[in-house]
Amino acid sequence: MSELGFTTRAVHAGYDPDPRTGAVNVPVYASSTFAQDGVGGLRDGYEYARTGNPTRTALEANLAALESGRYGRAYASGMAATDCALRAMLRPGDHIVIPDDAYGGTFRLIDKVFTGWGISYTAAAVADIDAMRAAIRPETKLIWVETPTNPLLNIGDIPALADIAHTSGAKLVVDNTFATPYLQQPLLLGADVVVHSTTKYLGGHSDVIGGALITDDAELDTAFAFLQNGAGAVPGPFDAFLTLRGTKTLSLRMDRHCDNAETLAEFLSRTPAISKVIYPGMPEHPGHAVADKQMRRFGGMISVRLAGGLEAARNLCARTEVFTLAESLGGVESLIEHPAAMTHASTEGSDLEVPADLVRLSVGIEDISDLLSDLEQALSR
Ligand SMILES: Cc1ncc(COP(=O)(O)O)c(C=O)c1O
């Protein structure tokens, strides 16, 4: 369906109305197993729901269509998808390049688990192409990036990173969780694999945990499917249904997230209590030109540094009333958090440690006047 527009694909890809009942939404196939017409006589290819479930199949086809990819696989969480990609693509002795401000959970998995299995890594600044190139070793098999990164919103140049990876015999994996396929399409920019925490904008309502891998490479997809079934980190059918319901409105929500974030970033940049606003949509952001080239808009995430340091950061998090103090991001409701103590606590003491005066905002779709007044009151106390 890739010739159709993004929102048409979001609404329709993966499922046609049920031929028997006409149901316009895919049912939640709450069945762990599927009857066979004689041994091996599968109806529609389904045998056991860890291997495949029709609700999950609809989600996987939808996600592939959104990323303009051929193959999609859904997982029980973004970390399960990340783990599957790393295990499918790396072997003992291999080396991986990651951003020096990678999501804390991704860093923890690589640093605490994969190094124990003989994988080494180098963390480099994703926005610094020379640093990323210099991090490559003969045994490098993967460049793994987020762009924008979590939580510092650095921007990596996807075509340039793909070029570095491919000339070194490595693959490029892009975690597209922050941008979403509405704002950025890494496979069309040269990436080999896209990873998502569908928990975030794709699900969009903070009511489900999930992850996904999308690729055009049949061999990689076979390896992902093998581990999806073999290791079994699959989403249940209700989780798949909720995520699919979320993707249908992705473009509408993202435009509103972007509208609100642009206004708030501008307001925060005029606020003396804030020493720095980090938002890729601002011309002074060092990655603005690259973001402008490869993204439709600049997203709903803003990070700020507080002039009053750690205490001011914690106070801001405690004082907002419309912004809820909570981990995660990408839902319809605005969230605020303190990365050093919350989402990125696992980076403490490492090269990836985040600044103590940093606060991350996931700007929701509420009325902008309420979001502005909330930040204004929280910063003026
Ligand atoms: C960029 C990014 N990647 C991956 C993950 C992990 O996803 P999940 O929490 O669904 O396991 C997160 C979670 O915050 C994230 O922000």
C-alpha cells in the first residue's frame, strides 16, 4: 500500500474488513492455538500464537507500511525488540557503535548483558560524523543510533551514518521512537533496520507496552522472526489491538504534539529560569539543519536545563499540575521527568551520564494555553 498517503496507510494497512462479518477492525484473537484440518493442515497459516496471531499480523503489516518497509515484527516491549535485533545481528567478538547519550535501557542492555557475551561497544556523539566514523573498528558489525536521541535530542545524519556503516561492512539500525515514521522514514534514508518502542507515540495513549522491528532485508527479517518465536517476547493480541488503534491517528496526534512543542520551546527560551532549551526545531539547535533535511517536523519532545541546577530541576518536576511527573513519553498527556534520577539513572557514573539540571518534557496534545500556564506557574514559584 506504499503508494497511498501516510495517514491512509495508517488507517487501512494490515487489515481489510472481515469477509464474513464486515468488522472494520481486526478482532482481538484471544486464542493461544489454532485448529488444524488434519496434521499440518493450517487454516490461514496459524498454528500457535507465539509463532503468529492474526491481530499481531495486522499490527506488523501496519507498522511495516508506516515505515515504508517490507517486513514488520512486533515484540512485547521496545527493549524486547532491541534485544532481538542485537542477538540476531551480532556474534561474540563483534563490536557495536552506539550514541553517547543512548536511551538508558539500551545502554544498560549492551553494557551489562551483551558485553558478557563477548560484544564490545564504543559510545560516540551521534551528531559528530567524524567521531562516529572514528569509532568504527574492523570487527564493527552495527551502528546503532537514535535520532533525535533520548534525552538530549541530538540529531544524527541518517544518510551519512548509513554510508559510514555500509562502507565498513556494517549495518545501520535506527531507533525511530522519538521521531515516529510520520516525521522520519529511516529505511528510505538508507538505514537497514528501524526499531520502535511502540509504547510511545505509535501506541500514543500510555496504555500499552510494545516494540517493533522493521526492515526491507528478507534475511534479517527471517532472523528476527526466528528469535521472535524462538525466544518468545511477543505482544498479546489485546496489546497488538491497542497499538494498532493508536497508529491510526498517529499523524493527527504528531501534528498537535509538534504545534504545542514549538510554542512551548519558544516560551521556554524567553524564560530566565531556563538556561538552555534543547529542541531540534529551534534554529540555534546544532542539529537543526540536519533535522530539517530528514524530518517532516521536529517532534513533541523538549529538554531544558535549569539555571538553578539540580534543585530547580527537581522543583520544576514537582510543581507542574497539567504535566504529570512520570517516566515514558509520546502519549496524549503531557509528562515531565528528571532523566538523571529516572529514565537515565542507569547511566550514572558512565560516559553516558546525563546532566543533573536536565528536565525532559513529553509535550501532549492538551490545549496549549493550559500547558503554557502550567509551566509558567511551576517556574515562577
Ligand atoms: C528511544 C527508546 N528506545 C527504546 C525504549 C524501550 O522501550 P520499552 O520501554 O517499550 O521497552 C525507550 C523507552 O523509553 C526509548 O525511549
